[in-house]
Amino acid sequence: MKILQDAMDLQFEAINEDVPGSKWRRVFDRHWPAYSRWFVREGVRSRPTYSMSLEALRTHMPKLLPTYEAIVETAGGGDLEARFLSMWCPPFYVRGCSQAILTGADSSLIRNYDYSPRLLEGTWLASRFNGKRVVAVVDCLWGVLDGINEDGLAVSLAFGGRTGEGQGFGMPVVLRYVLEFANTTAAAVAILRDIPVHMSYSIALIDREGNHATVYVNPDRAAEVVERRVSTNHQHGVEWAYHAETTKSVEREAAVEKLLSASASITNVLSGFQRPPRLSDTLRT
């Protein structure tokens, strides 16, 4: 469904809280009613149990367990909350993004969100959950849509344009793990190769030294590092035609590629992201 709107009031919030506390709890209280309805929309029994979720974290992201336990405790310690916050096998969801990696003197990671602002939490969280400063736009309350850590490693995600699902984590918690425990692109890639994901994503990475990568992660095949500096909402080719056409994934990819080939300056690329088809006044819900 497409809704054309001239304006929308959005609230963005920046939070600085080293460990989960009262500031994060206010974010939780604001968004939990909507998230809880979404999480059990197919029935509570359709979601993994707490013990299954905990075991998945212990197996695949053990260093994140203390932070997860602190987050759950701050959220009140409930069973449903704990299951949701693990992000193990969440419901299928679709969002769109465009990503560009700039190299050279202006090494940068630039991205936008190609979906309805109603689906954006609008929270920037600066934290030191594991002693390392991480600043990120959060999703699913403590996961990462995009962010950077004090080592200079920047990451972002884009939906990969495939309909398959599998046994794995929601990508935001995987990117949280990356920013908490990786300091270079190579270290981040190693993490992405090891953690199962429940949906397809294209992950953009760049570190302080300018080393960069685009990684295609999928629930049904191994993570793949590709020589691409642009990613939208398909991987090697379009597999979900309706979604690609609706979101103009191919057109956005071509437009961003043209931006990088014409001029690699941050100013010009950012300006290009403000023009169609990277910019759309049509909200998708």
C-alpha cells in the first residue's frame, strides 16, 4: 500500500547510557506494545521458547550474553520480552535501504532508509555495554540498523530481496555483536560468516583504515563477500520481482553507482541521496 503525504511529524531521540538503565527502559516502554503485538502476530507458540533462544545465543554469540541478560532484566525479566530481545527466529519483515561505501580520502559509509518513517524507532543509542563505545541507530530496541564503534568500524544493513526464511537471528542483533566485538572489516566479516541469520541481507562495512566489504548473508547459503560498494534491496540479481519493482531497487542501485563513478566526494554523494530515485515521497507500509 502506498500513502502519499506532504509532511509527517517524527520524533528522534539521542540517548547516552553506558549500560542499560532508565533511559533505555523509557525507549522500551514506548515501543514494547507495538513490538509485542508484532512478535506474536502468528501466535505465541509460533515463536521459539526462552530456553531455545538462550541456547542459540550461548552457541553463536556467547560474548553478548551478559549484555542480553542486562537488557532483559532492565525490560522487566518477562518471558515474552526475553524471547523477543534475543531476536532468535523473529517474524519475517521487509524494509528497504540504499548503501554506498566511499573509499579514498573521504572514506565513508552512506545510507538511507527506503521505507515508511512509521517503522523507524528514531533512537540513537551511545553505549559501552562491553567497555567499547558504540553509537548506533537501534532497531528491535537494542539491535543495530547502522552504527560505528570507537575503533572506527562502521556497519549498516539492507534487506537482501529474497523471500526465504531459516533458523537464525534477526540481523540487528548480529550487527550489535559485530560493533561490540570487532575492530576491523576483516574481523566483522569473520563474525558474519559464523552466525546464522533468519533472512537475507546485504551488509556494508568499512573500518578506520578504509578496508571495506559488502557481505551477502542468507539463511540458506554461506555468507559471501562481494566486490561491490553499492547495495540496495537485491543481491546478485532480482529474485523477488514485486518487491524490487515497488521499491525501485534496481533503479536506486544504478543511480548510486552513477554517483560514485561521477564523483566520490561526500558532499556530492549526500546531495545525490536527496534526489529521486534514492529519495521518495511515497511511504510504504
